[in-house]
Amino acid sequence: MSNLSELKPLLKRLKLGAMLDTLPERMTLARRDQLDYAVFLQIILADEVSRRDNHNVEIRLQKAGFEDICRLEDFDWKSGIRLDRRLLDSVFSLNFLSRHEHVLLVGPVGVGKSFLAQSLGYAAVRAGHSVRFIRADTFFRTLTQARVDHTLEKVFRSFMAPDVLILDDFGLQRLNSQQSTDLYELIIARHHRSSLIITSNRAVDEWLGIFDDPILGNSALDRLANASYQIVIEGDSYRQRQSPHRRKEVVDIMT
């Protein structure tokens, strides 16, 4: 124990104080198995690397701003939704990130677009990438407020910073002139530099009609569509199937 007391200030000075939590256990292991010094050092350093990796993941998850922590393995495949699984698996390999490509998830309400987008974001975080999740309406409101606060450049840069920007529920309403310009500038700025993941209830070929300026829309969407994976999801809303009212109907039918 005296040895640990002497080690404590040294480890803290080297910013290795977290080692103290597992060091007694590792020392016991070393004595029991008669580990040589190099093996013992490798074990305690591997513990520290694992601790730091986990800590960094937690920080990136907090910064991502996910509404929920979603994982692909938790997706309800029994819900009856239909999509191209091979294309989805290809996207979840995360190879699109190194190529700065994009992912577009489209389909009706409640088929799991946001879940899959956040699952993809979660996988990217676990792989060491920075991610930001934001609803499309919140994105536009944030830029509007930034103009009022005279912080537009700083706020816009914050949407450029992450490796992956997830824009959820795009296309619920037609864009006004300023919103069309903002989205155009976002797509142009991130194109070939970093990745976008966009979810929408509208098919991609309907997006042009959402823009106030069709010229801006054509320019932005041409770049987006030609460098993206488009995953179309079909089926009934599993939110409705999971609602308490629907579950009660199922129970009533079974009884």
C-alpha cells in the first residue's frame, strides 16, 4: 500500500490518476501469475487506453445531441418495413465517410428513418468520428437567431465542423428564400468535404419543389444526389403499432 501512496502523486502529475482504480487488482494479478515487468506495463497501459477511448466516445455522444441512443441491432425488423438491406449494410460499413458521401433516408412517417439515422450516427461516433444531430426546423431557426445575434459565421461554422451532420425531418414545409439559400450553402460547403445524413417524408424527386429558388435547388440537389446513398423505406408506422391504444386492440382481439 505504501508503494501505491508514493505512486499516487506521480500518476496524477502524468494525468494517469484513473489508473489507481484498477492498479491494485492488476498488481494482484501480476503477483499471482508472476508476470514480467513488460507484460504488466502493457496491461496497465492497455487499461488506460481503453478508459480514454470510452471517455472520448461518451464526450462525442454528448456533443452529437441525439434524441435517443439508437443501435442498429435494436431496430425492430419484425415491424414489416421494407428496404434494401444490402444497401443499408453497405452504409453501416461507414466507408462513405472517407469518401465524404451522403446518406438520404426517405419514407413515410414512423418507419424508422430517424432511428436508422441516429444508429448510423452512433456507429460513426463509436468509430471515432464527430457527429451532430439536428432537426431541420431547428437548424433553420438556429441560423435565423444567429442573424439576430450577429453570430451567423460562428454558428454556420459549427455545422461545418462535425464529420457527419444529420438533418432530420427535412421537407415538412416549403422553404422560404432565406432557408433555401441557407440549405444551398450548407450542401455546397459540405460537399466533398464531409458527410450529410438527411431524413425526409418526401421522395428525393420532390425536394426541388420545396426550394423557393429552383436554380439554387437544382444546383444543391444535383451535388447531393450524385454523391449519396438513397435508402427508400416502405411500410406502416411501427410507432402506431407500439402505441398503448394499438396494443390494447391487439389484446382485445386475442382475448
